[in-house]
Amino acid sequence: MFAAALLCLALAAPACRGGGPARPETVPLPDAYRSMLEEVAGVRGLPPPASLRIGVVRREALPALLSEAAHPADVGRAAALDTVYRLLGLLPPGASLAGAEQAMLETAVGALYLPGRREVWLVRDGALPASPRDLEPWEQRLLAHEFVHALQDYHFDIPRLERGAATLDARLALRALLEGDASWTEGQWTARYLLPRLAPGAAVEPPPAAAAPPPALAREAAFQYTTGTEWVSLLRGSDPGALDRLFRAGGPGATALILHPDLTRTGWAPGGAMLPAAPPGPGWTPAGADTLGEFLLASYLQTGLPALAALQGAGGWAADAAQAYAAPGGAALALRVRFSDAKEAGEFAARHRDLLGARAPAVLEEPGQLVATRRDAVTVIQLEPDGAAVTLVFADAEADARALAAFLRNR
């Protein structure tokens, strides 16, 4: 699933490892490869870029290439999201989001595109063959996928789209747009150009990854590549120009629009969830505000619930506000989620109560709140729903969780 990648979507890359292989070189796209690019561009319905470079990188040299190409701003973003993902329990104990995504790239990626640089890379041993037809069939599919990213970058400026995706929810939605478009076009190109000239039984799927990613990141990959592709197919089927208009507008902006395509026709837009701007008190420092979105809320519920129950629990999401803090006893996170109505909020609260029961040895029922300390030592407090809103608190220290919950009650 993660065999093709867009480097700007990696949250960060660790510093270059000293003594690694020299950076491999790219070359202008050879004529045979340009012919393939033109095929892909024809399927996508966009003119091909005037210039594009291609290179081959051995897997052992990939970490250095990733480190060199990573944007410095991504490092700070990844550090902030590490706290959010850890407190939500979306990563195994001791893991970091940046490290987990880096491991996925290093072990699973067979091809990648570097936006801004207009470079396509194939991860393989040996030199670049004279023609793409000399590549393995699955390599040709990956190359077609990366050519779509080159088209997106040339026509819509992927770094601009990334800069405009101001929240975590918007970034996840943009990933689904970029990868869904690339996967849909790759599939159409494969059916039209690749399969008719292959012998029966030819291997068209990439080799399996060396190691499975953490479940939360596997869910994100499935959302990008599978849900995103299905959504793009719906868009193209109903209005062929809708996709390009969406790119020009900066992307969908919310994962709820991808999970519920009918919302687009209603003019729906997220909004209405707020948290106090001031910190809870002395010793508390705000460490970043964000919007998680419906997809990530459902993924959080899936850390202890079946997929269907999690999706139902997150359904009806209308907006959320997340605020991380450096607290006296460690890190803390406040999350206020607003739903379409009180019934949906009550459904989420009930599912979240089930999640706490699955992830904590005990759930304490106290006046106006539920309190549970998960097996990973994070304390979670669920305040009683307030109309269509539900407020959750996560903290490394129980005292901090209780202080933050008391601060947020009635605010």
C-alpha cells in the first residue's frame, strides 16, 4: 500500500547518517520514459511537465536521500504531533511519529517523488533501464504513480498546497486527494497500457514490506490510498472537472468531506468547537493547537474498538479543537469535539466509554466525568457531554488531567 510516496508528506526525516553512500544522481527524463509520462498525462487529462528528472537509489542509500530532501519546518511539526499521537495512544510505547514514518519510507517505498525539485526516484539495485518496459511490471505501476505526482506538482504546486493545509485534519485530507488521484490514474494507466502487453501471471504487485507499520499509520495509509482513490473515482464520475477545481482551491480541507462525499453538495463546512485561549494556570505552557478531524478521531477509537463501532462513534463530527500543553507533570492534551447534534455526541461518548474500558484496568465514574488511567500510564478524563460537544483530557500525570478537566468544565 505504501510502495509509492510523496516525500513532502513525510512528517520529518532524521538527520543524515554520517559515512553513508554518496548521493545518487538524476538525469533528464529519457525519451522512452517521456513517452510513458505522456501516456499517464493523457489518462489524467493534464499536459506533461516540460522538464522532469529521474534517478535510481539503492535502498541502503535511501535514508540519506530522505534526510537531505526533508524540509526543516517538518521537524518542529513532527515533534508537536509526537505528543498528540502519544497521548492518544496511536503509537506503540517508545515510538515517535517521525521515526515510524521514516521506517515506513525506508522499508516499504519502491518509488518516490520530490516536489519542488521535480525529481522521480526508483528504489532498486542497478542502473536505470533504457526503457520503462525493461522495469518489472510493478515498478512500472509505481513509476506511473509518481508521474501523477509530477503532474500535480507542475500544475498545482504541491508545496503551496502543503503550506495551505493549516491543520492536521486538512493535511490528512490533502494526502487523500494527492494519493487518491495518483492511485486512480495509475490504475487506469495499468488497465489501458500495461496489462494488455503482459504475459498471464506477471507480477504486478510490489513485494511486501519488510515490516508492518504501526496500526494507526497503516490506517492512515489505507485512508490515503484506498478511501482517497474511491473518493476521487466518485468525483471524476460525477464531474470530471471537480478534481482540478479542488486542487486549485487548495484541497478538501477536512477528512469528513472524503468520508462523507454527500456533504460537499450541502455546502457543509466544519466549525464551532473552541477551547479557552488561556492556560489552566501557573506551570502550564501551551504547546500547539490543532484540529484532528473525523478520520483521526475514528482512528483513535480504533485503538480499542472494532472499525465499524469506531466509524459510527466518530460519525456526525462537525468540528474539534485540540490544545497541547507542557504541564507540571509532563504533557497534556485537551480535545473538544462538536457533533451535528446531541444524539451524535451521546453516541460518541458511549463509544469512548467502551474504549476506556478496553484500554484501562478500571474506569471511575465520578460526578460529571469518567476517569481512567490506561495501561500505558496516560490518564484520560471524559467530561459529561454538553449538548452537542464532548470534552476529553489526556495527561501523563493524573493530577494534571484532573486540573485540566476542572479548568475546562463550564468553559
